[in-house]
Amino acid sequence: MLPVSDAWRPTVLSGSFEKGYVRLEDGIGILQIRWQTARQSPDLRARVSSYLTLLEKSARKQKKAIQFKQEDAAFRWHGDAKGYGAALWDERHGRVFLVERSGPSEVSFKREAKEQIEGLTFPDGEFLPWEVLGLQIRLPKTFRFHRWDPLAGRIRLIFRSRLSTLTAERWSLADRLLREGSLVDWARQAIGGNPTQAAAGVVGVEIGRLIRESCLAVHQPDRNQILVLRERGLRRLLDLNECLP
């Protein structure tokens, strides 16, 4: 997990648990997170040196001046823009992370960059947390990220395991969506099937026979949103309640 404000919006989400890349932007700066698995405890200083070499080659190709300074696994650079970063080791899961914050040279963000980089925490346990633009869920490691779809009024994340597909959606402006009916009424139109009230603010739906689809709709009034989880497969693998944050 990375401590960032709601001003940071994802522009790139790609990869899997083993290797991936995330890029966030706030209209001024850029925050990038790269990760990949390693068989043993890596030389983080060497990883940073290799990355800085790539930056230098890129700057030279664009005929731009750039200066670097490396301190063990941390680094900073300065040119037309500037950046701060570090390589981190997730020992529990055997992954190397490279976190980099960059932005305009005239803007001061060194302290914020330090807080963001040092604030990166690694998940503990069999469930991994996912959070994008207010959508918060937790999934077993067996589910791999497939893609994300920014849609009008909602966002969608899709994950796949060997036997099923899980879709998570965040619907914004819940007060408007529920203005003329209950959560059950809304779920009947948005999801289909025959939704039933499972608990206060929670509706469950089971659809299909051969290909099973289990759905859970949760009203989150503190965020003014509705979270919808759907698992589709030959059989039910998850208790969707366990996927809630």
C-alpha cells in the first residue's frame, strides 16, 4: 500500500503479482511503481545503478542534460525535471519494488516524495489488498490482475484465477442511484437475477446454473458509492464477504 491522496489518479495499471507497473499522476507530478520477483535477496544498490543507467541513456538519446546522485538504494536526479526514488525489498513475497516520484524542477516535493517512498507497505497474509479511486477489495494471491476499465460514473477491475473471473466495480453517486428505490431494486436492474437482502446495506445475487455467477452489492454511504463484486466460473470459489476491506 502507498500513502497518496485522492488527487493521485492512475493512468497505467499493468502486470501481475510477480511483475508489474503502476503510474499515478496528480496534474503536476508523476509517481511510478515497478516491481518484479527475485529468487533471493537482491543487491538493491545494483538495481538502482542499472535503472539510473537506463535514465542516462534515455536522456542522452534525447540530447538532454541530467545529473544523478545515488545513496545506497536511494537516488535522485535533476534535469529538465527532477525526481526522487528508491529500491525496496518485499522479503515475505520475494519482490523488488522501485518507487519514483518526479515533477517540475521549480516545484518543491522532496519531503512528500520521501514520505510516499518510505510509507510503502507490503501486504501480510494470503489476501492481497487492492485500492483504486475509492474501490477497495482484498483477494487471494491466486487471482491475477487482468485489466481495469474507467467508465462513466464507475470504474471496473477484472481479475482472473485458473477457475474463475472476479469483477469489482465502484459505482459513484450512490445517493442518486438509490433515490427512487432500495439497494435490492437497484441491484435487480444493474445486476439482474433475483437479488435478496443479505444484511443491512448488502445484497446478494446468484445467477446461472452451468456457469455460476455470485454477486454482492454493498452500499458504502460514507463514500457515497456502491461496491459490486462478481465471481463467474464453473463453481463458487470465494466467499465474497471475505473480499470486503
